[in-house]
Amino acid sequence: MDIKRHFKKFYSLYIAGLILAISISRGCIRGAELGKHTTYTAGKVIKTSPMVKAGLHVDFSFKYKGRSFKNSDSYGYNNIDTSRYYLIKFSSDNPKISIINLEQKLNISNDSEIPYAGWENIPGYLLIK
């Protein structure tokens, strides 16, 4: 009986460690990819939903070279304007790797103002301070 309890405890710790290792490695890969092939564009928040403990789960979308991409992330923000465009940082090599900067709204009113291939550096006049 005692062996089963120890095995369950070991197995639980092993699974938790494995999940933690995968999360850390995905974050490192994401950071390295964004560092090498950084491109910027404008995107919109599609949907927000509250998380159990705190913050919001945010779904966002953007276009790059005629293709639409969707991604999601978790943030501690509560007041997100879904009608505004926000700065998106993504990998031009793999646009599925992307993050939205909810602190940086952009002075854009429609998709036609966004370049087909994004920006290497975001023009200062687009940033809302």
C-alpha cells in the first residue's frame, strides 16, 4: 500500500516537472524566434474571456502577406478596446509565433493602412501615447 502512494506521488511530480519543462522550452523557442525574425504589424483583439484566478485570455488576429493569423495569450488587463488596432510583434519566418502589445494602441482606422509585409520598425506617427 505504501509503495502505491509513493509511486503516485512520484508520478504526479514527474508529470508536473514535465509540463513545466515543456512550458519553459516553448517560451525560450518563442523568444529566440521573435528575436531573430522580428516583424511588426497591426492587429485586433477578437475576443476576451476572464481567467479563473486573474486577468484575461485574449484572442487576437492579424494579416501578413495576405494570410490571416490568429493567436491567443493571457494578460492581466481588464479594459481592452476591441475596436482599436494594437501592435503585434511576430516572426516573419513563422507568423504563428506572435504576441500582441495591449499597452500600445495604433493610430490606424482600417486594414488598408497596414503594409502587406508589415514593418521592420513601427513608424512613430502610428503610436498612440
